[in-house]
Amino acid sequence: MIVDQNFPLADVSEHLDEPLSVVWVDLCRPDISELEVLASELDLHALAVEDAVNLHQRPKLDRYADHLFLSGYRARFDADTGNVTTSEVAAFITERALVTVRKDDRFDIDAVTARWDGSPDLARNGVGYLVYGLIDYLVDGYFEAVQSLDEEIEDVAAQLFEPAADQEKLQRRIFDLRRGLVVLRRVSLPMREVVNTILRRDLRLVTEEMGPYFQDVYDHILRVTEWTESLRDLATSVLEANLAIQGNRLNVITKKVTGWAAIIAVPTAITGFYGQNVPYPDFGQFSGFITSCALILGLGVALYVIFKRKDWI
């Protein structure tokens, strides 16, 4: 049950004085003074506060004497550009308080609160339940992003062997998707260790009731990391296949051009011979013209038939 909302930061400690109370504070683009007030109210470590001020942290879970500091990212896949965009969130986790710090409005905190409101029967687990909702929201974002990337890479792979496909556009798309996979891997891989650390019993954050839920999140993040690794290999294979296809097409074109060049060389050679300014059989006579035309036509047709049978043209 919600008792109070939109209260001053200086009242956090007063609310925590009430038995069984749980406090959640959300800050978007906070200044240093707001974090200093929270630090005094919750006795936060100076290094944790510094990390919250200077975001762009690696996803991690730092453990201090009486609280934890969590840093993570929400990932979104942009189908138009093929890029994966991220929005960062930091969280201070105490025994009965959760403080979320967002860099900007791109992190949809309303979606997190909707998850909390979706399972009110689990709210009795206190901060552990709030942390679960936050991390589950992050991991679901990774799952959605990697699923979209998988579909896009499969679509690109299917277009590789289409004769009318724009190879330059396909190659650029592959590079964009591969870059998106790198970003997704950078933010999702460390979360495996974060969730694994939260599951440790000595942190006393996960209750027996919440244990299966956190284990489910851990299974999801494992699947995301494995899926991401396999997609990186697939993207590399698609890129290499695209380059190989372009090389093969270039070889075919070169082969056909060479074949036609050989055919064209026949009349050039014959007319060059008959164009000599020296006497030879049928020199200066109509029969010499007929002979040269017959040689050009006969040798040209013969070369065409031979090259066609060998699939050179």
C-alpha cells in the first residue's frame, strides 16, 4: 500500500523510521546537491554517489558496507538504422530503500512501475521485489533486441543470393547489424555476473519466495548472451558469404568478358593480316575478301560454340 508520494528527499530517513516501510526514490538528471541529500539520508558511499553522478558506467553491482550500487542499461533495437540504442540507469539498494537514477527520459520508468503493479502479491518481499522488477525490465529489453536482430540477419542472409539484390546496401546493413550486436553484447554480458551476484545468499536481498524469479531472469540473460554470441558468428558468416559471392560474380564477369574478347580478337587478327601492304594469295582480289569473311565467321562461330559449351560466356 502506498502511504506517501512526492515527498522531499530530506524525509527519506523519516519514512524509513516507520516499521516495515519500503521507500523508492526516482531521480532523473539529478544534480549533485540532490544526491548529497540522499547520501546523508541513506549513508551512501562517496564512490557510489560519484558513479551515479558520472554515468556511462559498465554494468556492475558494487557492494558496500550497508548498501549495493547497481548500474545497468536498457537496450532498444532500431530497425531503420540497424543500431542498438541504450539508456542508462543506476540504483542504490539498501535493506528497505531503492533509489533509481536516470540519465534522461529515454529510460521508461513507467514500464518498471507497471511491472511492480502487475504482481502486487509479491510486493511483500520489499526491496528484493523492486530490484527484480527493474532487472527483469532490463533483461527483457535485451531479449527483444536480440530477437529483432536475429530476424534482421536472417532476412539479410535470405537476400544474399537474389540476383537483383543491392550488394552494397546489403553489406552496409550487415555492418550496421554487427555493430548493434557489439553494443548489445557490451551491455548484456556483464549483467550475467550482476544477477549471479544478487542470487548469493550472503547479500540477503533475495527471499526464498523471490529466488525462482531471479533464477528465471538469470536463465534469460544466459540465453541472451548465448544468442548474441551465435548471432555474431552468423553475422560474420553472412558478411564473408557476401564478399565471396561478390568475388564469384566478379570472376564470372571476368570470364565472360575474356571469352567475348577472344571472339572479337578473331576478326581483328584476320583483317589485320589481310590489311598487310604486301603480295599474298588473292591479294587485291574479291576472292580474298570472301576468304577473310569466311574465316572471321567460321572461327568466330567455332569459338562461341566452344565457350558456350564450357559455360565461359
